[in-house]
Amino acid sequence: MAALDRVQAGEWELRFRADVPRRRVCMQGGRDFIQLRHPHKSCSQYVVEDLADRVSVQYTCRGDGYGLTNIRVETPGLLQVESQGIAAGSPYHMSAEARRVGPCR
């Protein structure tokens, strides 16, 4: 997933397309964006698409849901993220722009 390996670590601001407040998160790298709704979970991942500027990854967190995430890398500090699946027993869909705003605090 070379596209995600170019993404910079640091603090990122997620600007959701829905009426959801912006959120800031500390990311170690681009691969952290795959499981936004299942962070820090040990999940199996299957790469559906791996291109120079975008990736699609399906993942399953045994007993805790699953998701399909599409990420387009516009620059190492600007991403378009879309994800849908099941988390905490309920369906979710999110679409957001992610911008790096600096180092993690």
C-alpha cells in the first residue's frame, strides 16, 4: 500500500461530510486511516485495490464488526476517506477529508 506509506504521521483534522463536528486525531501513518471506526483492534485485512494514489481495504474484526475503507491520497498531508461497515453492532457510513495540521501533541 505505497499510497498510504507516503502519508505523514502527526495530528490530523477529520472534516466529515455529514453534520458531525470536526475531530482531531494523532496518526502514526496512513495505514491508521483504514480502521477509523475500529482503532487499535487486531483485525484481518484484505486489500481490494492498491493504486499509486488510492487504496481500498476490507477488514474484519472478529466479534467486533467489519468495514470497507476507500482512501484517496491527494498529497501526503491531504486525504479523502470513505468507510462503511458495522461497529458496536450498528451500521455506519462516514465520508471525510483528512488534513494534517502538525505534529501530535
